[in-house]
Amino acid sequence: MKRKSMLLAAVAVVALGAVIPASAQSIKEGTCTAEAGGVTVTYDCRFNVKDYVTGTPVKITVGYSCTGECGPVMSFGLRDRGFSPAGTSGHMVSGRRGANGLELTFVFDSLKKTGYGGGVGNAYFHMGLMMPDGNGGLTVISCPVDVHLKDSND
């Protein structure tokens, strides 16, 4: 009986894995800096996604640190054209703010098709971070975040 229960549990795990797609792996490829009020923030700003399949979730974790007092993240969303090149689209699924960063999950709904049967896509986000304004007040600065990928069919 115990063996049968373990076998059924293993089958359930495999079946759920087939139904619920895994997130693609995002790799941080660069950091950027911004300055306001004498404080410099360094943040994760460029990501490349590996092993992507169109329609599956992508999770990125954007961390930041400051040379003085700054934060928290006040806003996060798409910027400029949102997704590129033409023929590429997507949507945000969720976001969660942490102590020194945030996690964002989004999906590419369609990619620009390439000659090899796969596709490419870019997503352009904006993180609004609270910073000192140099006059004793606070201001929100824009920190651009870019994501690039090639569909795993390429």
C-alpha cells in the first residue's frame, strides 16, 4: 500500500509538471547607475533570458544598492514601447517589492519570428525609485530595466 501511494504521488508530480510550465531562466547581464541629491544607486538593469518558450512566465529579480539613503521602489511598469521588435507582445503577471529590490513575472505572448523558426523579443521596464532631491526633500527617479531573449526554438 505504501509503495502504491508513493507511485501515485510521483505520477501526480510528473503530471503537474506537464500542465504547469516552468519559468524561463533569466540571467543578469549588467548593472547601471543613477544619481540624485548626492546619492548614487547601482541597480540590475540588463537581463538575458535562456531556454524561453513563448507563453511561459519569465521572472526577473532587480536588486539595487545606494551610496547613501534611498528607496523604496515606488513604481514599476512598462516604458516607451513596452515590447519590441514589431510583432512582439506581452503582459505583466505579478510584481513584488522587497527590501532592496523587486521581483517581476511577465510573459511574452508573441515574438518576432526569425528565419530559423524561432523568435526574438525585448521588454522595456521602468523602476521608479525614491531618492533625495539634494534640497532636503525626496524625488522619484526612473531606472530603466531591459530584458532580451531568443526563443528556445532558435
